[in-house]
Amino acid sequence: MDEETERHDEEPEVVDGELVLVSARAIEPVRPAGPPLRQVAAVAATGFVAGAATAAVLGRHRARRRERPPVPAADATRPVTARRFVVYVR
């Protein structure tokens, strides 16, 4: 055994202190506060604006689609061409 360990085993520890009695009281549970009213209003307004913008874009897209002349059916005698560009980057 260590010299330090032997020394601690031989000497008893002396504790000096006072005993203090305190009356106990019940702790009230804390209810979490709801989100601030401004934040709730901002989230609701943002959601409304995003939905309105999406509806406007989709309505405009559908209206333009209706205005275009119909695409003629492909002739079975003509070959179908595709425009593809392949780009090699080194």
C-alpha cells in the first residue's frame, strides 16, 4: 500500500459543522408558456402568403397551357428527332 493510503486509514476524519433545520414547502409546477402572439401571427401569415403564391403560380401555368394550340400528332412516317447535347468537361 501507499504511504498516503496508510496515513488516511490511521487518522479518523473530523467533521465540524452545524445542523440546520428548514421547513419544507411544496414546489409549484411551472406551466410552460405558450408561444408569443406575434410569432403565432407571423407563422400563420407566412403560411397564407405561401399558399396564395403557389395557387397563383399554378393557376397561371394552367391558363397558359390552355391558350397554346394543340400539338399535332407525330407522323408515323417521319422519324422522331431529339435534340440532345452532350458536353464533355475535363
